[in-house]
Amino acid sequence: MRKIYIIVLIFSFCCPIKAQQIPATKQAKSILILNATAHLGNGKVIEKSAIGFKDGKITLIADTRLNELSNEAYDITIEASGKHVYPGFIAPNSTLGLVEVDAVKASDDESEIGDMNPHIRSIIAYMADSKVTESVRPNGILMAQITPRGGTISGTSSIVQLDAWNWKDALIKENDGIHLNFPSTIKRSGWWAEPGRLEANKEYLKQIEKISVLLVDSKAYLAGPLRERNLIFESMKGIFDGTQTLYIHANEEKQIIDAVQLAKENQVKRIVIVGGFEAYKITDLLQKNNIGVLLKNVHEMPESDDQDIDLPYKMAKLLTDKGILVGLENSGGMERMQTRNLPFLAGTCAAYGLSKEQALQLITSNTAKILGIDNQCGTLEEGKDATLFISEGDALDMRTNKLTDAFIQGRALHLETYQSQLNAKYKGKYHQK
């Protein structure tokens, strides 16, 4: 994947480009946040908290009601009474930084030619200074899994923090997993405005066989003496030795069952279901095989006429109650721009059965565990990255999620965006207060 940056020249003639925000410098002064309500991301809440961090790592998590604390050990103290502190939210299965303007082909680098592309690395196409990426940070989304699209095997994803000069600086975890778009058992004719009839996918078994052949051939290649190098087979090694996760994009019950069975038959170590609309029907299978689910955008309609109208909203509750590790993703229409609404997807899940702290885990600790980065982020704990933010109110409610401060690995972020500049500009024009 390669970016064609000539598009910047095209934009410069079409519209004025604001000065790009410079990524924050490495944390130089230690910081202490006092008296905020701390939502740790693991289900626990500290009503009057003290959170300290230095050199990019959290060094203190304490309850000020139980401990007498001195702020003299820290260079900067932020008084946050009445406010809330959260771990940075994580957006999995995201194409942030891979597409800037959907209508401009030269700025679209989310997919590669070919059908089986496990050797394609999405991270090298990631544009760290994307304006779209900048726009999601003011809602608390500070990390993302950059994921390719297209084909049967799209390629590998990588996990980044969202304030960096380039993709190398942004990396949290490189090439964390391979993404498999499992064949659907049905075909839909028509289009979204005029849906057609549902038909059986007559090529379903042949398409599965093609995947099976790749898995078998890859294992044989990796087990035998290396003669002629094969990048496709070689790149499959991680899903067999457990260093990478196989992310299976599937929504239908049979689709998920067949995908899990195929993966287990070929000794794939780590499996995650992405989408998982009918995963609630096969929770025993998922629990038995320790398979997590990244649920598709819950702000969607049911897929069948006989399903409850609120089924997408309560899906996280149904899976959580069965002991399944659940995270949220928002792929689909306008997915990059809609990333900013990820906290409010979790808020909907809270309105339909989960507690607020359980809903918070869907976009913090649960997602971190699913992505394999929970030793570094996802919760507010001593020793983990100081990637967190302060909000004036409930971060899962669009009415009150107003960030006053945000930090990535201890670095204080600029929260002003191009949109906020336009807001100020036109408020001034019409003399609004």
C-alpha cells in the first residue's frame, strides 16, 4: 500500500488548509489530577481520586478520602472536582488514516488488489496527520486498530495512538492480526435503497475450500524445509504460533460456526469474531473456545423482519451475560467520520441492559484484552500508559462528554480541531454567545 500525496496539492487549490497541529512532545513534567471521579475501565470507580503520571506512565491511583496525599511530588496539579477521568477509548477495526476523502481516489488506500493478502500491512499506509483522525480525539478516542478492507484475506492490522508524526511513532502494536472476511451463506440482490431478494450463496462451499487450502498449504510450507520463498504462506505463521490473532469478519450463525470450526481444525491459536450479529445464538461455542467478539455498529436496524427492533442495542448485554468478552467497532457507512460516536454506542448499550461501567469496558479494557494490549492500556492502573482524559461529565452521553484535557502516554493533546475552528468562526459571524 502506498499513499499518493499529490492530492495535497489538489486540495490547496480547492480550499484553504489550516496549519496542522504539531504532535505533543514527550512528557517532561509530572502531572497530578485531583478529586475527579475516576472510572478505571475495569468496573471500578473512585469518587474522589488522585491520578499521577510521569514519563508517560501512571505512577499513582489513589482515593483522596482514604489517603492524605501531597502534590509536592508532582510538577503540575490539575484540580478536577466535579469532573470525570477515563482511560483513552479504543476504536478497533478502523480505517482511520487510510482514507481521507472518500470521493478522491488518490486519498483512498484501505484495500489492495488481490483476494488473499495476508502479507499486506495496512500500517505503512497510515497517515498520522489525517484531519479525520484529529476530529475523533475530542470525544476521547485516543487509540485505534488500523485495519485493511477488501478481498477474502484483507491483510494485517496494527494498533496506534492518535497523536504522532508518522506511523512508526504512532505504533502501539505492529501487525497484531490477520483479517479474514468469511464467505456469507446468502447473497443479497438490489441495493440499500431498493433491497432485492435473499438468495443462497451457491459458491459458499467452494469459497470455504479456498480458505482451507491456503491454511493447509501455509502450514505445510512453514513445517518443511524452506526452498523458494513464499510471502503469502510465510505471513500466516503468526496465527499458527499464537503471536497474531485471526480476526474473522462474520455475522451469520452458520457463518461463524463454520469459520470457528475451520480455524480450530487448522490449529489457529487466537480467534476473534468481528461483526458477530448472530453471535448471541452460539455463545456456548464461543465461550468454550475463548473467542471474543467485536460487535458491529449497534446503531443499526435488525437484519431480519422477525428480530426485535432493539436487538442491536441489547446485543452486548446478551453476550456479556453469557461470559463472552465483548468490544465495540463501528465499521460501515461513513465509518471514519462516525468513529467520534464510539462512546455513544457504548452509551446505548448501557441504556439497554449493561451498567455504565460495563458499557465503558466495551471500549476500554475489553477491547484492550481482545487486541492483546491490555498490559499497556485500557484501564487506569499504575505502570500502564498515561493515555487518559478528563471530561466535564459522563463520557458515554453526547450531552455531557466535553473534554477539558487529554493525554496520550503522558503528552498533553491539543483538542482544537478544524471543526471547532469553523464553529468559532461562524459564531463570531452571527454574534452568538
